[in-house]
Amino acid sequence: MITTKYLLAKYIPDLHRFEPRNIGVIVWSLLGIEARFLAEYPDRPGEVDGRSIPSFVTSASAYRQWIRYWRDAITGTAIQPLGGGDVVSSSSPDFIDVLQQTARGNFVVVDSGSVLDDISEEELPVVADQLFTQLIEVNTAEEPRNIGFDELCDSLMNRAKIKDHLNFRDRYPVRCSVRGIEEEFVFSHAIANGTIERAYQRFPIPKRKSQLQKNRDATAWMLESILRANLITSDKTIVLVDATPEQISQAEVDKSIRLLRSMSRVVNIFDESEALAEFGAAALIPAH
């Protein structure tokens, strides 16, 4: 009987909380390797559809790079262990161990079990499809990433030249003690150099009520925690939303915005003049 094993590719949104999410499956056998990854084009392995990247992924560019890396690794004939050493053939059982050792930061690969049935080479794609449906697709039913929101935000920031500021930071981590427990909150952007002059958090409005509530509660918890720790004042925190007039008229969206506005400034990027005024003023903050 030929051994068939499968590995799960996982993404960890918050390294401190360590709550990994399944984003792909790799099926390995002496007969070959099959893989499926979330947001990957079915007819173009290794290429990612940005609109389909799950909303829990915080960096679309890093996600694209890792899917490309994993795809290249499993389609090659061998893999080089990190730290040197002899290359390992993709048909060797050691290939699984070496692939797991490539894990870095938010992206990991975990050996998750074996397929008990005897699988032929022709059946490997079917097994990969089944495992992907069972272990990944069912457990990741969230709103896709709002590319329109991200692109509009980036465009307005570039026009206002806020990203040219010497102290501008993307994915800025803020650590503080919450009820005696050390927490790390990562803001979408910040102008900071020791002291936080501005902290921006992107808050796209999802269509699903449950996802909206989840995002709202997480953002409110982040804001409340750093405000209580006196790391920043509410006038220097800005929640960036993309609420259309139709969305604002919805009770749950209105409630979410009012809650966030009670502890932070809220800027609707659909109001171009308001967004440019905010980013332009921040771009003029003296660097230190």
C-alpha cells in the first residue's frame, strides 16, 4: 500500500492569540503531489484572485507570495532545507518535514494525517478536492476581501502624500496590558516614532450582519484597550469606513459607526474631500 498524507496550509491572523485558519491542503504521495489553496485560480495554479482572499488575511501581498512559494515548492522535483543541507526529492517522505520547516510568521504548514485508502495517481486530484471542500471551504465562509475599499484607501493616501511621511507605518503593532495580560493590536497604518501621532484602522463594511458585528467588536476592543492604557487619545485614532448611503441607512451599520465614533474619529472614504483633508493634515505632522 502506498502512503498518502495530507498537510494543511494555515494562516494565523494574530500571532499572539494563535488562532490559525485553514487556507489550503497539500496531498503528498510517492506517486505525486496535489494542492488546493483559497483564492487560487483553478486554471492558473500559483496565481491568486485578490477579490477572493479571505477577509481574515491582513496582507494580500504576503498571501500571494506564500501561495506562489508553496506552489513552486510542490511542483518542483526537490526542495532545499532551510539552513542548508542536501536537497530533498519531492518523492521522499522527508519532503513533508522540510516543507513544514519553511513556516514563517503568519503562514505555516502542518502534517495533518494520512488517507487510509490505497490511492492511485489518477485519484490524487479527487482526494485533494474532497479534503479542500471538507477542511477549508466549509470553515472559511466569510466575506471576501473588499478590493474596492483597499484600492480607494491607497489611492487617497497616495494623493495626500501621507505615505511619504518619514514616520508613516503600515501594519503598526501596539502593545499594552489588558487586565494584566500583554496584548498586541495591529493598526492598518500609523504615524509613529515611539509616540503615536495617528493610528488608522480600516473597517470595510461587510454584507453579512454576523461578520459586521464580529469586525465591530474586535475594532472596539482594540480601541478601548489602547485608550484605557493611555497610549493615545481618541482624537488621534481614526477608523476608516466605506459606507454608502444605503448602508448607513441600515440599522446595524448605523449602530456600528455610532459605537466606533464614541471612542474614535470615523472617516468615510467615500467622502473624498473628508478623507483627503484627514490624510493631508496628517502628512503635515512634523516628523520626529
